[in-house]
Amino acid sequence: MYVCVCNAIRESDIRACVTDKGARTPMEVFRAMGASPQCRMCIPDIRRLVQDVLRETEALEQACALAHGGPADLDRLAS
């Protein structure tokens, strides 16, 4: 699905920018894509999607830590 029609940026592009390129803000997503905001209508959606991806990644990392070492590993990861 297209999130930014002006720059033809899809949801999958944004997810890749977050996971592969470390983007954490809409502007970082635009930079990673070699684009710039045009009408800016997509910025709230990009912001929300970035946060969703970050939460998903954190939950996955916690699940992996629990699967491979238990709750003690989570304390070590948090510090």
C-alpha cells in the first residue's frame, strides 16, 4: 500500500528504512528514500508506521531473549 503518493513510497519501503537503514523519523525515511516531503499529508502515517515497526522489533527481540535465555537475559538487554 502506498503511504506517500507524492513520492510513491510504500509501507514496505518504510519498514525497510526502519529495519535496514535505522530511520526513526519521517524525515529520516524521506532521506533514506532519496525523497523529500511534498504535500506532507503522509507524515502522520509515516510517523505511526515507524513507531509500529519499532514496537514490533522490540517485541521480537524480547521474545527471542526469552526463548534463548529466560528473563535474566531481558535484564541484561535493558542495561
